[in-house]
Amino acid sequence: MNPTAPNHSASGQVTFLGAGPGDPGLLTLRAVEALASADVLIADPQVLDVVRVHARAQVDTPLQASADEASIPADIPTLRDTANLVMAAARAGKRVVRAVTGDPGLDGYVAEEMLACAAEGIVFEVVPGIAAAVGVPAYAGVPLRDAQGTDVRFIDARSADARCWSEVGASDATAVVSTTLDSVAAAAGELVSGGRKPDTPLTVTVAGTTTRQRTWTATLGSVAQVLKAAKVLPSADGGQPVIAVVGERSAAAQRDRLSWFESKPLFGWRVLVPRTKEQAASLSDQLVSYGAVPHEVPTIAVEPPRTPQQMERAVKGLVTGRYEWIAFTSVNAVKAVREKFEEYGLDARAFAGIKVAAVGEQTAKALVAFGVKPDLVPSGEQSAAGLLEDWPPYDAVFDPIDRVFLPRADIATETLVAGLIELGWEVDDVTAYRTVRASPPPAETREAIKGGGFDAVLFTSSSTVRNLVGIAGKPHNVTVIACIGPATAKTAEEHGLRVDVMSPEPSVHKLAEALADFGAARRDAAIEAGDPVTRPSERRPGSRRRARS
């Protein structure tokens, strides 16, 4: 054994991880893997919220600054005590993840931390990330090269000297400049002084790859006026980082065709999803795909039935062969039966010989996660009516048992029960869980609901309308109201709400599609009229007053 070799067993290890420019979806698979095994997470404030969701609940985060609270200008070094924190945790034998914005290979301060690890013999690895200078132009619809192979030069305005500006200014290369919002005009002036023509196109993108992204098209000579006319500058947020792309590839005509991200139908919309968290997950994912920022507010809490004996008898009946079918009409019904099974020491094998029906895809997924593949899922509408369309009538020859177990909520409608009886089945209609009004959301959320801070709200049932108004107040008049069907819309109107969007089918996914169509039409109308594309919550001064009148 070499006595001079570092003793790795006494030390931890460090992963220097690139978290990308802001979009959580740009994290690599290796990054997610490293975060899941970290003991200590030390992250730049701008990306802490991006990476923390992939870490273990008990991970130590010495730096607690939130990405929303931290607005650190690009010319200020990232917290200089991070090197000491990294080294101290590694010396204590911890697995440390040091997460940085963009790519660690482009961060000079992180290079110093790597050298410090190497000097002490601490094992480290590097997980590359997408650099802001590459990822942000891609999200802004600004290609950096074309078939002619234009040169690309990357400039950090903080450290660029006169020679750098003159070299790039004298060339025809596409220049990608990392700077701050209030320094863009100065950087443009440096390029003009270096030889670039004032009419050279450029784009300026702030908050790139996030739903706060905004891009302006100008020229080197007009950028200051364009930002001033857009009321972007002067601003207290002028120190926030931006990526400016200079060259023919950033021409407005090109970007108009390639701006795929900011042109999403609900781009940047804050959409309220008043459902239970389990129900909201897939709907929120769909909204994100349209560019929205979903905010889930539970309006219903699920509790056990007041008298559990009926549920206990039905579950025992499953085991003793009392039922031919069991029908699940919600994810919560699956959860209630599963919990009762676990209470009795049962598992999915207890469903052997019993046919299982699910009212829709989400309920079916919950069953599959339980280890049960449903025999019947509606081929058409995902509702009780859709389930009845496909449900076979009772046949005394082929069905040895004529009874159906229906575990459901205490407030469920009688549609399915009546339909099954009409088909010749006996139904044990059992209250598996109770739905009660949830606790009020935080004060900040209530104020946003009443003050017009949300762009849209999706109502998926009459109860979500009643409960949301009851626990949080009535949404502001500027908020777009989308309802899943006529009954829900009627309830919304009874509460004084203007219904803007109606789902063509009683499906949460069709409801989200309808809202996206509404957003796209609204965007197209603004562009056709030559008006700026704005969100419903972006009101002009005094518009709140007019909306209330």
C-alpha cells in the first residue's frame, strides 16, 4: 500500500452537479440519481428549489435561501462560504452534492472548490449540466448556428476585456453574451465600438427556460430604447441575469417561427387546481405541458366512514365469494379498500376470481399500483354513465353470483347503482370514505384567489366550486373560470362567477385541453390586433377597480 495515497475511507465524496438554467426538466438522469443519495445538498440559491425535490427528505441543506427570494446579480460571486461548507461536510464522511446553475465546468469558483477537494484527496465527480448560454437561446427559439456553420463566441460580460469585445466586434460570429438586464445596452455598445454594425439583430432573454421567461428582439443600436419602451428598464430587478444573442440568427423573422416555448397556449399562466393532491397530479402535468404553472389547492379532505362496520362486512364478503364484481369509481375508493385490506393482512390476491371495474384511467392506474389489473374500463366517456355503457347485463347462466360491491364516497350520485340494478345486478352500495371540506389554504393563496393573482381556475365538480369559495373566497373577475360540465357551470354561476370555458366532455383532461384552446385563441387575437400577449392577471392600473364594478 502506498503510504502517501489519500485515505478515501475516512472522507466523504463530493458531486459537483450542473442543475441547468432553470427548467427542472433539464436535470440529467445522473443528476437525479446523485441527488437521491446525497447526505448534504449545497446549492446555488437560483437552483435550490429545482434540485431539492429530488433529494431525500432528511438531506441537510446548509444554504436555505430560496430561488424565489434570491436575486443575486451576475457580477456578484456565488456565496463564498460554499467552499468551506463543502469541505467540512466531506471531511465528516458525508456524500455532498454541490449544485450550481448551468454547468459546473463554466463556473470558475466551482473550479476552485474542485481543486480544494483534490488537494485534500477527497473523492469527487462532475455531473455536467446544460449551460445557460446554450439552453436559454434554445428555449427562446434562437438557433446559434445554421447549415453554413457560423462561428459562435461566448462572452461573459463580467470578465470580458477590450480585446475580447474588439475581436468579436470585428467578426461576423454569433455572439452569446451572458450579462445582466441593466448592462445589456453597455454590452451592445462595446460590440458596436468593436466594429459591429448598429443594425445587427439581437435578442435578450430573461429568466430563460422557466415560465417567467421573456424575450425581446432589437438591434445593437436600439436595445436600450426597446427595453425602455417595454417598461422593462429602469427596474429594481435590473441585476438579474440575461442571455443576449447577437447576429443574423436572432433576426425577428426567424424567431417568430421558432419560438416554441413562449408561444405555448398557457405560457406563464398561474392555474388554480382545486382538487385533492392525488387527483391533481396528472392534471397538473398536462397543464405544465401547455406552459402553465399549476397551483394545487385541496378543497376536499377524505376521512373514514363514521360507521365502518358496513365496509368491514363487504371486504370480508370479497374473501368469502359474495361478489361477482367490484366497481371502483375513484382513486380514493381504491385507497380505502387497500387500507382495509392491509388492516386485515390481505393483499391483491384477495381479488382472485372477482371481476374488477374502474371508472377511468386514473382509477385503473391506482389499481395497477395495488397489483390488480381491471377487467373493465370504459371505452368511451370516463364516468359512471360510460362505465354502464360497457357493463354486461346479469346472465343467470354465465354469472354464478349476481352481486356487485360498490365502495364509494358518502356524497356520490346514484347513477351507477340505478344503472346496475336495471342491468339485473344486486348492488351492495357501501360508504368507503367520507368527503369533508378541507382546511383553508395559506393567507397568501387566499389573497391571490380574491385579488386576481391567478390567471385561471379549473372546477371539476360542483363541490369544488362550493368548497373553494367556502374556504378561500370567490375568484376575482379577471380570473378565467373553466368548468367540467353544465352542472358545475351552473353552480359557479350561482356563486356569482362568469364561466369562460366549458369542457366538451366530463373529463379533466378535456377540460385542460379546452382551457388551452381558450388561451391559444386569446393569444392569436392579441397578435392579430397588434397588441402585446398578456396573461389575464396582468392588469393595467385601475383594471381591478373596473372588474369589480
